[in-house]
Amino acid sequence: MDLHYEVHGSGKPVVLVHSGGADMRDWSYLVPLLSENFYVIAFDGRGAGRSPSPVQPPNYVEDLLSLLDHLNISQAAVIGHSMGGRIATEFAIHYPENACSKRSVFSTEKVG
């Protein structure tokens, strides 16, 4: 995995996707709060922050899937800001089995 990422907390996984022209520092105030109850993954997208610049047109959705595979996470809630929201939406469309519903992540009841 060549993308820079950080993990915090424990519990159900939540992935934070930053906005375009930014990096994972977009989430610096939210990560400590979420990590009180969740396993939070924040990462720098390709060409942002401490991640390498792309050598060909990047596929951010595939990068997100690769990160989850690298971390051995089969399903996560994906939260995005601005362009990160578009990436999160496209991820959920293309890989619905890997994207949790809000209910399955933020509810304490069992989802059957």
C-alpha cells in the first residue's frame, strides 16, 4: 500500500475521505471524536499530503478499495467531504457489499 494512512480507535470501521485540494488533515477535529467509538481510518488520497503523486490518471475508488483490502476490512462506513463525498458515493455504487449502511454502523442493535 503506497497511500499514507492513519488508524485510530477500535470498533466498527469508518473511513474518512478528504476533499479535493486537501489531505487527511480535513478530519483532524473529527478523528478524535469518532475514534472514541469506532475504528477510524483517515488517509491521504493519491497526490495529496504524504501519498505519492499519480503516474497515470488516478482511480480514487479503486484506491479506497485497495486500502480496505490492505487493512483486511471487508465492510466499512465511508464518509466523504466535497470531492470525498463523490468518491464515497461512487464506492458505494460500485462496491455496495463493502459499504455499510448508516444503520449497521451507528446502531447498537443487531442488524439481521
